Amino acid sequence: MKNYKTVWIISMMLVLSVLLAACGDVKESADIIDGVEKEATEGSLKDVSQVLNLIEVAEIASADSAIAEDAISTKVLNNVMEGLYRVNQEGLLTPAMAEAEPEISADGMTYTFKIRDAQWSNGTPVTAHDFVYAWQRAIDPDMASPYGPYLMAGMIENATEIGEGEMEVADLGIKAEDDKTLVVQLERPVAYFLSLTALATFLPLNEEFVTAQGDKYAASSDAMIYNGPFSLGDWDGTGSWKYVKNNTYWDAASVKLDEIIVDIIKETATAVKLYEQGKKDRVVLTAEYAMQYADDPNIINEVETAVFYFKMNQMRDGKPTLLANADIRKAIARAFNKEELAEVVLANGAEAANFLVANDFVLDENGKDFRDYSKDFTVYDVKEAQAFWEKGLKALGTDNVTIELLGGDAESSKKQQEWFKSELERNLPGLTIKLKEVPSAVRLELDDTSDYDIQATGWGPDFQDPISFMELFVTGSPQNKMGYTNPAYDALIESTKTTYANDPIKRFEVFAEAEKILLEDDAAIAPTYQRGGMFLRNPAVKGIAINPFGSDFSYKWMYIEAAGK
């Protein structure tokens, strides 16, 4: 989900500062035969400690499913909670709290789910009422959920009116006919609706427990209950945490790990040292280490579906910024060498991005990739960048400007931000870049209040449709927050949900037209790269599932194999 997703990312680190959502990508190839993970056997697990040691480079910003929007938080929720559906080992949607596929009305707008027999970690049954409460809570304007109104508006009946304060949350198109029967009423057919039910925003919540906790709910691991593969442990609201096998989980037999210990380590050198000492089982490699370990047999290298970019804020503190000038934005978008960024600075399988919708992410009904409908925009071109720059400065009546670049505080983030500063200042005479490097939670707060000039961020898709990327920048989107608005862009995106909702080929053509407006005509954002990941992984660790959309990773099926197996 978000800063994704609305993600991606992020994987085991935040490269720059990620929104997402949450987001994951292509399945790791190490333990896969014909796309199917090798199954653990009792013999391979016998007498082996099923304790996994992992690293993250950022804290949990929020464990409240209505509030969570960054990649780390949504990853945590994906592993300790479970919605109607979950993404399985093969990257496919599969019923989870729903005991089977729903009954769908002929007009495609009414979904009836049967809830399986399942329990919360305190022994309370999971019921249809838990979904009603959670979804109503997420759409409630008083909750100020960053995702609830964004994901539900225009899709679930009455969500738009509720988000605008014109109707009550009880009017949301979701009801529990009984403890086991959940009915969802949509406003229009939505082909990707089921994939949304796997996202953090749509997870169930037990009203009695949440109400009893009050403001303390999800402020620590003790102030939560869980219905997923693991429970959260040893988390006081900050710092490191654990995942502990949830023995009340309905599919606990599939969970082999007893515990996952997660430490926050922001320096790659420290992380690699711990891996070499056998104290950590998986580590993300930055450029210098990626080259050093390129031939290591335990290297995993993947290109993912998360795309990173600069958000260029046109309004700050109620006043237009320098970036309200389109020529300034167009200059910045063309003034850094994306190939060098991907191949030298990142050097981990990332690819230069001159687009928003990821490459190799979504196909049309004929198997044609969306990128074949569109083209590359804002390609690196110093001469063209400087022409836009000179025009922009002239309009501003100055020959030098200072622009703040907001980014993350992890080692890898800082390295990239220094590179951006060098490239932009070298290619755009008179520009001074002031770096502001902060923890993920702080960056999210600054994004929420539009308190930045340029923000280095990214998105991993929540579901496999171009709109997961394209809807981010419509007027009023909670992911926009950069003063950008274009009625023509908004109309095109809206038409993909209405006029062309049942014409998949035309939808892709319209998305391509909208992408051109966003990137080339308006230069509202400046794409930087499509994320890749190079990891060192303990060869005894098996069964990790990297999700193609939504949360990055699922640990449900992971296990540690005996030596020699």
C-alpha cells in the first residue's frame, strides 16, 4: 500500500523515503520450481530452530490498519492480520477470512461473503461485524484515514458522501446479515475489488477490543489482538519488534516459524557484518556491496513493480512555491542521469524510469504490457533541461534559487540524495539543493501537511491495474498533497471507471494519454527509477513470498531447513 502501493515500497529497506504502500513484487527465484515454492517437510524442519532474524531500516509508523500507509507498517499488518483475501505463494489472490469465493450479483455490484471459522488471538471469534466496524471506522472523517476515503470513494456505496461528511458511516455499503454473512454493495462494477480486500485498510477489527483500548489501540503490541499468521511482540510503539506464531490462527498448521526477530539497522555495513556473523538471515545490499557480492551463490536479485519519483510541491504554507512554475519542474525532471542512478548509484537491478506505471506490471486481455501503450517521458537531456530552466528563472525574475529536497535518513537514502543534489546543481546553474533527511514517520507527517518542496518517494501498486498508480494524482487525492490539479487529467481517470470501465483496451489507451499529461505536459512528478533489490539470504531460509501488489512480503510460509536438505 501507499508509499506503496499506494508501494511499494521498501522491501527490507526504504530506498529514499517510501510511501506506499505498501508494496511488493516479483517472487524470489531461489526456491521456486515452475513457479511453485518447494514445500517444507517435517524431516527438513526436525530439530531446526524456527527462529528467523531480519532487518528493517525504519520503524513501524502505525500499526493501526486505518492509519497505516507506509511500506513497513503495511508489511507488518499483512503478517499479523488477515482480510477477506490474501496473496498466496504464487502471487495469486486466495480466500482468507472468506471461506470461499463470494457470491456476486449479475450486475457485478453486490458481493456476499461467508466468513470462515476463525479466532482473534484473545479467543474471540472473527465475525462479519468485525469487517463492518473496520470499514466504517476507516471511512469516518473523524478518523482521518489516509486510505479509507481514497480507496472506497466512488466504489463502495455511499463512501464518497460519508467521506465528505454528508452521510453517516452506518450508511456505508457493507452490512453483516449475521455473524457469518457479509454483504458489500458497490456503486459500480470494479474488476479489482477482491484484490483490495487483501489491503491493510480492509482488515477486520474487533470493536469491543478497539473501543476498550481507546487512544491506546495499536500504540504497542499489547494494545492489539491478531487474526493473522503471527502476533506482534515486544513492540512499545517505537524501535524493534518480533513476530510470534499465532497458534489461534485458522491455518496455523501452515506456519512453520516460531518467531521472527526484527531489528532496525540503517547502516548497510552493520547489516552485512551481522549477516556474515550468522546473526541475520537476510540483508539488502546497497551499490558497493551489490558489486562486492555479485558472484555470491546466495544473492537474490529482482526487479520489482514499485516506481520512485520526485513529488514537486506547488503550494507550501498556502503560497505558491518555485515549483508552481511548469518550466522549473520540466527542467528538474530532465536534469539527472537516470541510467547512472540505476546502474551505478543503486546497482541492484533497479531500472531507469521515464514513466509512472511500472514496466512488466500489468497486461491487457491480449497479453500486451501497458508500457507498450505509452512511451518514455522526461528522458535525461541536459540541453533541454537547461532551456526550460533558463525560461523558468526568467519568469521568476532571478538567476539563483534554493529548493529543499525531502528524503529518508537511511544510509542508502542519504547516498542517493547526495547524488541527486550533485546532479541537479551541476546541470542547472544557479540551483542550490538543501537536503532534509528525516525518519519515515516524520516524512509522512511532512507529506500530509504538504510541508516540503521536492520529496523523494515512491509507490508500489495495491492491485494489478494502472489506476493503482494513476489515481494518486487526481485532484484531492490523499496521495497528491503537492498542489497539483488538472481537470483534463481528472476527467480521463474518471472515464476509466465509468465510460470505459468495460472496454479494457480503451482504458489502457486513456491511461496512456493521462500519463503523458502528468509527466510530459505538466511534469507534475519526475520519475527516477523502478525498484530492484539485491539481497543476501541464508540458504537455509525457504518459503518467502514476495507479493506482486499490496504488501511487500508474506512470512506465513517461511521456514528454516536443516543443513544438507
